[in-house]
Amino acid sequence: MKVVFLKIFKEDIGKFKDEKLKAELKQVIIDIKNAKNLQNIENLNKIKGYYSMTYRVKIGEYRLGLYFQNNVVYLTRFVKKEDVYKVFPD
């Protein structure tokens, strides 16, 4: 799948110093790129409600917020699990 990194996502990951967390995130991004469809992505959950294209991926105590549209994954946010629904979806 094609993956697009939004500016706010880049800002979120720029705040992290934890190399282990960055390595886990990098592996998830590689898995997303190599996935043939959404069902092949581990720890992926659809966000319920009015948002038909929004998903989140669990990565330890953090959540990766993403949109899926026209076979393109837009990586939007990467924040702590308690903050994810405050900032995503927007």
C-alpha cells in the first residue's frame, strides 16, 4: 500500500527520543507498506462512529492514528493512548 506521512505526524514522532519506540513504529510502517489489505495489519482497529475511514494501531502505550482512502494510508497522529481521541480524528 502507498503510505503518506502528514506534517502533524512528522511533528509527533519528532518529539520522541525513545529509540525502541521509534523502531517499533518503523516496523509497523513497513508492515503497512507491505500489506495487501487492511486485514493484514496487526493491532489495527476501526474507529467507531461517523468516521468510516479512520483506524488506529496499538504500539505499546501509544496509538498510531491513520486514514485509509483509495488504497492509500495517511498516517496522521502518533500519541499516547490517553490522548489519541483528543486529537484524532480531527
